[in-house]
Amino acid sequence: MKEVRWRVTLARDDKGAYNINMKLMLTGGHLAPALAIIEELAKQKNATPDLIFVGRKYAIDSEQTLSLEYKEIIKRNIPFITLQSGRFSRLLNWHSVKSLLKIPGGFINAYLIVSREKPEAVMTFGGYIGLPIAFWSYLFHIPVYTHEQTISPGLANRIIARFSRKVYLSFDEAAKFFPAGKTTVTGNPVRMAVLKIDKKPFAIVKSQPVIYITGGSLGSHSINQIIKEIIVKLLNRYIVIHQTGETKEYHDYEDLLKIKDRLPKELANRYYLVKHFFDDELGYVFHTADLVIGRAGANTFFELTALNKPAIFIPLPWSANGEQELQARIFSEAGTGEVFHQTDDSRTLLILVDKISTNINRYRTNFHSLHQLYKKNAAEYIVNEIFTQA
């Protein structure tokens, strides 16, 4: 196979800025750290990389609902290339079989993308989208770099590591899954957008403590069902920001909107119901919230650690190798949050909310034990390595 020739020029000027000329392809299953890398490049005045993003245009192909990653990347005027591929699943059902059948097509499409675009380096963030891109990039002799967010990596990223020049990790515990010679613990790149207040989607007067409930960019039907059972009791004591997602199959947003419309005006005014937040809106949401309820994904873990924000984590039961359960446990054992399982009684969640709210200052103080995990310069380190090694 013909080798793709690539060239890179990188230098630091006397002010420490990058001077970059490179075609860099970003891809993979985790949007937040990808946005952090994009932010790191954008803040450098002399940085002029030619960026391309390969990902999912639709959150769920059957519903043709635009994904959050598509919306965020297009908003930044970065070319977005859609790649449909399948994945391996531990669950055996019709959906998993259909997904498996998409894998060959995903590899064919990835070949066409890489051979057409000829990136000079590829940065992946794992997952079934990143795997075929990494495979063909490796065969084309294009340098591949990957970042693993979780404490217990999934199969896709362990395979991607075989094709990668460098593997960057968020957790020390993940190092045992990868070759030592190419592995560096950098921490997780955190979006600057969540660390500052940029755009306010609404204005909240904090007459009561504020709870932010989220199931991630797609939302979580299981979490939404639990909240439906206790939302009135929550609103009697708290202001609630609830990001539901917009999966048409479950119509959670519409069902919760009907509940809101039936509430007394005083309670309805405390309920901020949203399908999703854009990146530049999250800073306000996180800073306004006193407590976060959501999945225990690695990006959420590190963002809350950076913000000293207590949480009740509801681990995704089928996350790869129980990664979310492990991450939730670290948070809980540090005294910075609690763990609730989605099979538990919803009244238990209400008890945990009251427990943290009553002792909020103690939970915030305990974050000192997690701060060694949060490395502020993770994005800068990764960007510098990519451009100096290439």
C-alpha cells in the first residue's frame, strides 16, 4: 500500500504559542475531550491546523436526529464527515446483530475517508467509530494517537492502541491494559467551556438549592423515568434543571413537559426542562448547580472534579467492564458524592439528594483528595506531543 507522505512544521515562539501546519483528523466516541483539544488549538494565535472531524451525524440512525457532536463541530466551522459503523456488544438481540452487520461497511467507508482526506495525523477518542479510522491510518503509515477516558477501557480502544503511536490516559489504573512503552497518564482534557460562564440559556434566581439532572447528550430514559416519580417532591425543595435528551422512541421530554404544565405555577417556574445544552451553555449550568445527578462517565467525573461539584452518580449498568461503577465508587469513597443504581427505589434518590444538600460544604471540602487526578494542562500536553512527534 502506498505510504501517505505528510509534513508538519511546529515551533514555539517567544510567547510560547504553537506554529502549526498540519491536517489533523479527530474522531472517536467521546466528544468532550475532542472539544478540549480543539479549544487548545484555537487559543493559540499561530496555530493553523487543518482540522477534520469524523463522527456520527445522527444520534440514532433510525430516528435521523442530529447528534450533539455534529451540531457542535459544525458550529465551529470544522468539516464533519459522517461514518456509519457497527460495534460489538455483550448483549445479544436484534439491535446488536444489526450493529454487527454494519462493521464491514464501516471499515470500507473508513478506507475511503482516510485515502481521500490523507490526514497527516489522527487523534482518536476511542469507540467503534475510531477503530476503523485508526486501522486504515496505521496501514497508510499515518501517525495515530488515542486518548482513553475511562478507568476500565473497552475493547475498541484496546485494539486502537495497537495501531497508535501514543496512548494517553485519564486514570493510572488504565495503564495495565496498554503497552507501557507508548502510554502516558495525562489526565482528561476538560473543556474550558464548562469552567467559565459564557452563554446563559436562562436566568435562575437561586431561591432554593439548584440540582442539574442529565443523562448525557442523548439523555437517559431510565433516569428520566426515575425523575418522573419524584419530580414534584424535588420541586417542593429545589430548583431543577433537567436535560432529557430527545430520543423519539421514548418521548421523555414531551411527557415531562406535560407534567410541568400540570404543576402549580410556583413549582413549574422552578423546573427548567431542556432537551440538550450546547457547549457554551454548560458553564452557566454547572456553575449555577449545587448538585449534579447523572451518569458516571469519565468526562463528567473530571469536569465535576475541576469544579468541586458534588454529584449523585447513576452508573450505566452495561458500561464497558463496569467502568462507570468504578468511577462512581472513586467519587463516593472520596466523600464528594453518592452512588444510586437505577434499579433502586426512586425514594432512595430523594433521600440522597437531601443528604448531600444538608451537608453540601463537607462534600465540597472533600474534593482535595481528587485533585491529583485532575491535570489542568492535559489538552496542552497532548497537542504539544502530537505536533512535536509528527
